[in-house]
Amino acid sequence: MPVHAASDEYDLAGLAADPDRLSPVVTYDRSALADLTGLDAVHLQCHIGTDTVSLARLGARITGVDFSPGALAVARELARECRIDARFVESELYAVPEVLGPDFDLVYTGVGALNWLPDIAGWARVVAGLLRPGGRLYLRDAHPMLLTMDYRRTDDLLSVVEPYFEAEAQFGHHERTYTDGPPVASPGQYQWNHGLGEIVQAVIDAGLTVTALREHRECEWKALDHLVQGDDGKFRLVEGADRLPLMFTLQAVSPVGFAS
């Protein structure tokens, strides 16, 4: 957690110093999110709070949830420095509806969230259990096809080496985090992939109605060695960009009268 709190990429000091500034993630999502003034929003897996604070700056009454007390401590301090009235709750993801209840107009989640979860159907039930009738899910995350790629390659060949569908956990050793900074103390990581169909069907099975599904050619981080950063800060394939979707956005609503 200290690595991310000190990271130039997260730039907590810059976010706190400029009351009009949004995180790069929420800046990208802003047009799709539209005006959040007066809406009750919950940010699942909120990490250190940069996107959470940014959602509050778009007008939301915001609650951030994460299982990490260290991350939440950073998020609370960031909100204080930004003079944002945000609530932060410590909870394991699958227990969140029992902690908070169906009190939200918007569930926001991503980027880099679903890969830490073993059960996508359970995640979708969590989302449904948090939304009021007519409430909305907004998800933008890594495309599951991207997560099958061999990220160790240094050429531009796209090689599928990891599972696409939800399966056993994938264990990997990563000496450094996805941001700048020193090596991490615990390099071992367990992650899960979930196919796009599995994600969409989980949302449908949870009782939500899918309203939008888009695949993107740009990525928030350098997920593959040969991705190149553009002037907008996003990473793309230079050659053959149409070969691989890098991220996706999914939106869904809880039908009026739906009881979770």
C-alpha cells in the first residue's frame, strides 16, 4: 500500500491540490457516468480512494468499500485533504450487501477489480443486492481476452497462454506493482479470469438488465510490454490495434420493482 500511496501515477498530492481534478480513470468514464449530483454511489474495491474522491467531485454522495485497512487509511486521509465528505467501509467483497444494504443509485467498480475475485456470479449478486430499484451498475475493467495474453513477451506477437474462462486461481510472482516504485514485499499473487459471456450472464442472472457493453482498444496501464502510451495517457497496440480488445465497459440497471 505505501508503494501506491507514494506513486507518481496515483499522484495523491496533485489530486488534493486541485479541487477540479479527477483521476485518469474517472476522467475517461465521466461522459458515460453523466451528472451524479444527489445520487448515492458505492465504489467497490475502492483501493486508496482516487476514483472514489473523483466520483464525489462529480456530485455523488459516495461510499468506498475495500477489504484492506491500509488502503482505507490512505483513502480517508486523501478525502480529508480533498475536503470531500466520503464514507469508507472495511468489508470483504462478498459480504458487502450484509454490511450496507440496497441503498445505492450507482455501483461503480473497476479498473483492475474483477481479476481478484474467484466467483463472478457471487459478485453480480453483490451488485444487485446494493442497488435500489432503477439503480445502475457501471463497470470498466480489463478485457478477459487481454488477461489470457503472455505478458512476458517482448515482441508484438499476441500469444494466448492463460485461461479465458473462470477456472482455478492463477498464481504468479510479480516483483513490482503496476505503478512506479520499489519492489513489493509480497510478490506472490492469486488472480482469476472471467470470460465476457460469464460476466454478462452473471449480471443477467442476478436480475439486472444490461444496457450497454463496449470493448475498448485502449488500456489504463501497460498490460503488455509492446503497448505504447499516447498523449491521453492510455496504452494501445501500435501495430494491428484491431487484433485485441484491451478493456470493456458494462452498464446495467436494476428494474423498478426488482427485489434483490
